[in-house]
Amino acid sequence: MQACSVQSEFAEGSTIFRAGEPANRFYLIQSGRIALEIPTEARGPFLVEMLGPGDVLGWSWFFKPFVWQFSARSVEKTSVQCFYGKRLQELCEAQPEFGYEFLKRLSEVIVRRLSVTRRQLKEVSGIALRSQQEAIRLACGDTRPKKIPKLANCLASPPLDF
């Protein structure tokens, strides 16, 4: 695999790749930290996961349409081993046993990343639900802390005068 890779470094705050750009490589983080993010217009980047030494960054190069699904930026000076996707794909096809083992390990990274993203979505949706409940409570004129009226009671109340 050494023929498929090169040592690289990123200064603190460097953009490694952006969501939507062509994906053609992946990284094995040796030192430092990298933020994996989803860009949002409303509030800036949404942190998906913070990666560090021993973590793998990037799997979009292996699957069509070969574009990054997230953005990545170094949070501190970071050293990585950068692997060229096309060369690695050719190696996987030429050596099926290696390809199978590589795909199993890549799948572990994907499953872990999806699990982290799922937990975060649950957390965010819980925050949104609590915010929505708080808005309903205030709209119904209930200013007491943490008491959330039933929606049916709120709808039966006369409209508020603004």
C-alpha cells in the first residue's frame, strides 16, 4: 500500500476537502485532530465527528458518485498518510483477497460514522422538539418554567393578541 500513499501535513485551520468536491483519496490520521462537518448556511458548519490519531478520514472516493459527503478541516497541526483512491481501487481489483479485507475494514469505518451521525440526529431532533414544545407553551400564555401544556388545550384557548 506504500506505493498508493504519501505523507502529508495540514496546518491548523486548513480545509482538507469540501462537501460536493470530487473525492479521490483517503487519510489515515497519525497526529492532530480533524473536524468532519456538514456545511449549513443557517448556522455555519455542523460538527459530525472529531477525528484523531488512528482514525480514517474519507470513504467517498470508493463509491459513486465519488464526491465528498462532508467537509473536513484540521483543528490543529495534523499529520496524515494520504492514500490515492484510484491506485488503491486498482490494487483491490488486482488482488481480490486484499480487496475483500480492505472492504471489510472500510465498512467498519462507514458503519461507525453512520452510527455517530444517527446519534447526533437524535440529539438534534430532541432539541428541536423541546424548542417546539417551549414555543407552544409560550404561545399559550404559560410563562411558568418547564410546564408544557397539551396541544389540545392550547388550540382550545382564545387566540393571543399581538
